[in-house]
Amino acid sequence: MAPPARPVGCADCLSRGWSWVRLRRCVTCGAVGCCDSSRGAHAYDHHLTSGHPVVLSLAPGEDWAWCFADEVFLVRSGGSRSRTPRR
């Protein structure tokens, strides 16, 4: 039997009944949090509490990562920079 699927969304927002703008996934541990434009900014909170520096955008059409520690925007090789990043 397969393990139950993780909820698709920011767990901290879901537990509070909040919505979010965009989602980010921690490269180090896979935790999913909401972006800085969201009410909770939980991806950044995760970085502060864990020290994990890099998140990937989970938004459709966005193929980039952000390093909170160095404030560096990372684009995958062959990716498009046509969209403005939101941490």
C-alpha cells in the first residue's frame, strides 16, 4: 500500500484556513511553503527556522529557484526568464 499523498499546498496555511499566492519547495528537505507575497510567507519562515537556503518555484510555467541566504535568483539551464520571480 502506498503512503498517503502529501497535501498539495502550504501546510501552515492549510492548518489556519488561509490561502496563498504561489508555492515554493525546499530543495534540502522537500517542505512546501507559500511565497513572500502570501499572507504567511511560510517558505521564508522555513528558511529562517531550518537554515535551508534554496527553494524551487512550484508555479506552472516557472522554472527557477531562489537562494534566501545569498538573495540569488537561479534559472535552470534552458529555462526562460520571461516571468518575474516572486520569492
